[in-house]
Amino acid sequence: MNLRQIRGIRELTQKQLSELSGIHQQYISEIESGKRSIDSMGIKILKKYCKALNCKVEITADTIDFTILE
């Protein structure tokens, strides 16, 4: 599952996610559109994103996987 899908399930706009996470809306847009790589996010930003979306991330050598927490 990708971050855009999780945001959709949580029924949040990019603006709402920006307000919850403290991550600039433009940055969120660039990640979701593929203009910026998730690999470039950095752990601090990735943690903010996941906390706001109530999801967890698993990073392996080959993949970055997101899971929704209930």
C-alpha cells in the first residue's frame, strides 16, 4: 500500500495531512506524485507522515512497505 492510498483511506486531504504532520503540502504532493522519491524523505519525515496517518513502515533492502494500524 502506498502513502496516497493510506491518506485516501483515512479520508484526509493533502492540506489536512500537512497540518497534522507538520510536513509542507508541496512536499506531500511531490512524494505522492512520484516527483520526489520516498527514499529521499529521511527517517524524521517518514515518522511524522506515519504518525499522522496511523500507519507503520517496514524498510528492507528492496522495498518500503506501509501498513495501516487500527
